[in-house]
Amino acid sequence: MNEKKFSFGKNWNVFLQSLTDEKVNNAVKSLCNFLSVENLKSKTFIDIGCGSGLFSYAAYLLGAEKIVSIDVDPFSTECCHFLHRKANNPANWDIYDGSVLDKNFLNRFPTFDIVYSWGVLHHTGNMVEAIKNSASLTKLNGHYYIAIYNRKAGLFGSDYWIKVKQFYNHSPKIIKLILEYAYMFKFFIAKLCRFKNPIKAIQGYYSKRGMNWRTDITDWLGGYPYEFGTPEEILKIVDKNSHGFQLIKLEANTELGCSSFLFKKIN
């Protein structure tokens, strides 16, 4: 089966149609909480794999001195331009089409106080190189904030989902829709079997990072290339390929979702 990549940007365009002030505020809060800051004043911020542009926009609202947004998908940078216009086209926010795997492209940028790449580097097709390249943009005493899918073994573990994602991306639209509704049905049944309210779970999902549950289902099923690693594996990759980083915070995921890592560049 030939490799077929998923266009995250087309999916993010759908997400932006339902963007509310509440979702924006939740994104701002999640960024502040993980970085343990109240604002980003005097800080420079690069959003690698900006997707919808929501977290670049959050950095703008938090008063970042300089914001750079990059994405390899032109539909994603188009989404980011939409939010840039919503912010009245600030001069301190630049948006570029480019890949984190392209060193010549990255060489145009300085280092940053905050390098942010949430749920992106495992979709590049070369996660190790993507971690190495993105980490190199971190300024001394700056912070490197990434989120990577966890590796899970078992019958319906990470290796199983590689096959599902490949099948999804090669399927016609009607089959994709069936897979999405099957996934939603599975979600509801799983919650009910655990005596949990699925509606409450969905409502709670919106409050985490300002994301949209329905949009993220398409993102999950379609998200390919797809790599993953246990928290221990990711820490070894950072240590081996990007020296001088100290782990500040880790939110480990024991299921298939993302584990979040915050490093500080200490030398």
C-alpha cells in the first residue's frame, strides 16, 4: 500500500468554523498551566506544526513579543492566517509554509524562548529527526514543549492503529464517514460500560485545550504518518539527539493519547 498522508489543515478548517471565545480561553489556560506562567510578555514563541493556528493565537493573546508559526500543510497555514487576521494582522506574528525536517528552512530562524509542538512531530514521517531539529530552536534557558503519542501494546495497540489509519486514508469518503461513526459508537459504549456519562466526557473534552471532540476523531483516524513512543523512549530520544535539556514537567498518557513534555535548555 502506497503511503498517503492526511491533510490536517482541511480538518482544522472545519474546526475553525466552530471556534468560540470559550475554546480560545481554554487554549490560553492550557498553555499557561503547562508552562506555569501568567503571560508570555517579553517571550519569543515558535509554533511548529501550527495546525489551526489556535495556540499561535493564544500566544498572541498572552502578549508574546514575537510569534512564528510554521506548517508543512498549506491548508494549516491558511487557517493560521485566518486567526492572524482575526487578531488584526499583528506585525510581531509571522507565518511560514515549511517542514521541521528541512534544516535549510529552519536555519532562517533564531532560537526562541518557547518552542511549542503539540501532537505534531509524530506525524512528520521521521519523529526522531523532527525532535532533533525542533529542539535545536530552543534558546538557552528557554523551554521546549512537545506532545507525542504514547506507545501501547496489545491487540488494539499502536501497531493496530497504523493499519487503521492507512486504511482510512485510502478509503472513499463514505467509508471514512462510516469509520468515524463507528469510532463514536465505540466511544459511547465504552463510557457506558464503565458507568460514565459520554455526554459529560465530551463536554469535558472541550475544556481541556479548546479542542473539538468531533474534529479530533477525524484527526485521530486520519493522522498519518503516525509514530509513537513511551515517555521513557521519548526521553531517551531527546537525551541522545538534543543535549543540554532538563525535563521540567511530564504528563504521561497510559493509553494511546499524547504524553506532554516540558524541557528547559540548560546548556
